[in-house]
Amino acid sequence: MHMRDLISIAAVAVALGCSGARAESPNLGRAATPEEIAAWDISIDPNGAGLPAGGGSARQGEAIFAAKCVACHGEKGAGRPNDQLVGGHGTLTNTPPVKTVGSYWPYATTLFDYIRRAMPFYESKTLADDEVYAVTAYVLALNKIIGEDEVMNAQTLPKVRMPNREGFVVFVRGK
């Protein structure tokens, strides 16, 4: 396209805009309902605000992990073909560091939030809240952060002290 063609197209566009000509609205979409907004507003704060009802233990999470997670994260979260979830303690100053749930993540609630939103990778948001709590507990237990019989729920999960808890500055809504 030549420069004079571009100038002509721009002149026509300006003329139409100045003449008051308006394109008709395609009337696409509608306002979202409060229920639809709530279904997508599933953020979990580091302090646990937003955690749903339910709960699960590492023992319960082991079977769910074997069925839905092991193909990507390997036996006991060792990695391959995707991210390693276990180990890496004391490696954050190494080059490269081994960033795992046990070595890098500052809050257990963030782990719950991530699993709930994004896992399993090809079927995100398909796990029930009890399953998410159980898988979260399993990964925490693999990292020896909690015991395998501890139940994770909206009250216990925010109390879990992650090894790298002081490694980040976190903004919490409303503060």
C-alpha cells in the first residue's frame, strides 16, 4: 500500500468520525451476575482470607496426586517432566537455586490457591476443594513441613510456617 492510499484512508476515517456517523453496536455480552463473578473471584490471601470450606490430609492427597499429578510432577513430587515440588532446602543461595514448594514458597495458602486455579494442567479448576486441600497437604508433607495425618482446612492452612516465609514482602488486601 502506498503512502497516498494510507492518507486517503485516514482522511475518510476522520471525515466519518466528524460527520457524526456511528456504527451500530453489536450488542455483544451482558453484565455478569453476582454468582458468575463469585465463581471467578477465588483468590486466596496469604493470611487465608478466601479459603473455602472443606479439608483433607496428606494420606488422602497421596491417591489424588498419584491419579492426577504424578504424570507431570513425578513420584513423590521429584519432578520430570515438569517442576520439582520437593527438596531444594538450603539451595536458594546456590547458582542455580532449586526452587520448590519446600524451599521457595512463602505461604501454604499460595500453594492451595495455585493448585485450585491451575492444576491439573490440562483440567484446571476440576478438583473439588477437599481434593485441593488433600493435595496441598500431601505436597507439604512430602516437604516435611506438616505431618501426613495433619488435616489442612481454612483454619489450619494459614498457620503453616513455610521455610521461606520471611523471604518475601506480601501485600494483603485491606491493609
